[in-house]
Amino acid sequence: MSATAPLSKLAELRAKTDEDLVSIIDNALEAGLLLAANESDVDPAGVLHRRAADICADTVMLVEKVENVGERRRLEEKLRQLRNALDRRLQVQTACS
């Protein structure tokens, strides 16, 4: 067996793992965006908002691990959207207080 065969298999495994990571992050960000979109009257205790904030914090660390630059940029944009949604909710709550 040549030395390139194990390296090729390793590269394939890494690519598959990276694809899986992108999918996990993408799904988490979608869930976070849905949770953050809830209005205050739907989530008066802020439980959904806090869960969306937790998702945001978790995905920040994971996005840095994505090797595919195009996918990383796409996920960073979604992460920005989630941060903006969370910030808008805080601004509305502050204005209403």
C-alpha cells in the first residue's frame, strides 16, 4: 500500500467531517433565527431569546473550525443575521421599558 492511499482516505474523511460540521452549524443557525424572530408577547419570559443567544455563542466557536472558506463566509453571514435579530429584540425591550 502506498503512502498516498492513507493520505487520500484521510483527506476524504476530513472533507466529509467538514461537510457534516457545516450542516450542523447551518441547522443550528436556522433554529436560532427562528427562535430570535419570536415577538416579546409570544416569549414574555425570554426563554426562546436566551436559547437563540446560546446558539449564537456556540456557533461562533464552531464557525471558526470550518475549513471551506466559502462555507465559512456563508455561515458567518448567517451568524451576523442572528446577532442582528438578537440585538433588535434587546433594543425593542429597552425602548419599551
